[in-house]
Amino acid sequence: MLLVTGPTVLASTPEGDAAVPEGEAVVPETAVESEEEDTEDSGEQRPSMLDRHKNYVDTRVQRASQWADSFFDDPNYEAEAANSQIRIRPELYYRSKQHFSAKLRVRLRINLPSLGRRVSLVAGADEDDDLIEDSTDDSSQEGIVGLQFFMRESTRWNTSFTAGIKFNDVAGVFGPRVRYEDVIGNRGSWRFTQSLRWQTNNYWQINTRLDLNRVVSDRLFFRQTFDGRWRGERSDEEGYRTQVSSFLTQSLGSQAGLQYEFSTVFHTRPDTHVDKYTVAVRYRKRTKRPWLYYEIIPQLSWDEEYDYDFNPGLRLRLEIFYGGKKSTEFWRREAEDTETFRW
């Protein structure tokens, strides 16, 4: 059995809860109450709601998906984090057509325990801008400061509402986000995410994402992702932007992982065309310091902007992560006697 851990958590949560690794699956306190509906008594002894819930989350694909999302910092995972965390990520990027560029991304999320752990203060990079990842020097990505209200949280459902202010245009922004997921047998699952953002300057954005997941082996996890983004008339981006990506994630033990990616991005306006093709390999490693990570990402791209000429590149990242989580005993497998996360 493979032992895999996500980033180690340093900061403790409110009320003195013990810190656990970032990659460990954590269930919201409301999940047990909201996940199952009452059924009629058939005279047979049915598994308890707690047992049914535990059987669902103990599938291999759920554990593999949660590890891949947390360890590789998937935007969906970030958008659903109901715990306090800070991420600081400096980045250096070289591409033969654009030469060198640098970028610094900062994300701050502070859970507000006085409001029943249902509200988080968010600041910095906006997760919705990451659902389709642009180049690292894309100036269209904006920061946000605001509040995220969590309404329903369970293994299948996650719904929230965000209200805040975006920095670049100094405009109010608000909108809902809904995610639903379910398993397909013991090795497969699917996840659908829909979000809507509207700004007071009449700018709006709709993001749609579908993930199809499959456990290939004890060390390999495959994901096929379909991302769609539609922005309003105030945006410079025309038409519907779609990114189709294939990811193969390989665990290299508890401290490192590889992610192989092939992506195609295309637009529908002014005519339907492919914007770029990208092939990349992402190596992520936790250092001896549990709060410090680094990534090396060689990639090849073929961009319409450069007539689809061969465009090699290299991306170097550091990430400083602090965070905390509240764990519940029933979520963890009975066989586990450590804070490791079992795939």
C-alpha cells in the first residue's frame, strides 16, 4: 500500500485542533448532516449514515484525487478550502519566444471561527482566474479581497458564495460556486463545477469545469479535464474559451510527485481556432523544511500568436505554505495509526 502525504501543516486551527497533513482528507462537520436523506424503514438493518458516508470516501479514487488536488495545488481544491492558509509562490518563466518573465502570487485565506467556521476572509490571487491557466506573465489575472460564505459542504456537494472587491478595476464582485462529484466504481469518479462572477462595472465571467478521474495503479492517477470560460462584453477576451487537458499524476513517495500534462486551448471568436497546444512535465518536491516546496516544469508549446512555431520553455517555482485543518475521527481509516494519507 502506498503511503502518501500532502504538504505538512504548521499552523493550528482555532480551538486547539491538532494540525494534520494538507493531503489528508478532511470532512466538514456538516457533511454527515447534509449528505444522506431519510429513507423508509424496510425492516432490514441498514448501515448507519456514518458507515455509508465512510464507505463512500474510502474508495481509492477519492483518496487519490484528494492527494493530487492538495499536493499539486489544484484551483478547485483551493476554492473549497474552509481552513486558514497562506501560500506565497514566486515564479520564474523562460520561453524562447517571450524570453524571461517573473511573477509573484500570494493567496491568503483566514477562517473566521466566530461565524461558525462558515465564512473565510480571502485575499490575493483569485482562484476563478486559475481555472484556465494562462501564461505566467498574463496581466489579466487580478487580485481580490472579500468574504467566502460556505453554504453546503460534503464529499459530494460544495456550495459557496463570494463577495469582495477586485483590485485592478476597483469594482465590487460577487457570485456563487457549486461543485458536485460522485464515484464510478472503485477506480473512477467525475466532478462538475460551475461558478459565476459579476462585477459592478458590468463585467461578468462564467466558469464551467468537468473532471473525469481514474486510478491507474498504486502510483498513477489519471484525470481528463474540460474547462470552459465565458466573459462579458467588457472583457478583451472574445467568445468562449475552452481548455481540454489530460493529466497523469505519478506519486514518488511521500515527499514528491510528477504530473504529465497535454493541453489544448481554443476560442470560438472571431472564428473557432486553436489558441495553443502545450506539453509539460511538472516535478514538485517538498524540502526538508515542511513549509517549503519547489517545482521544475519543462514544457513545449505551439501558439497561434507565433504561427504554431516550436516554443520550448522552463518554469521554476518556489512555494511557501502555511495552513491548518480540523480533522474528524470517523473520516480516517481504522487501519491508520499515523498522520499519513493512504492511497
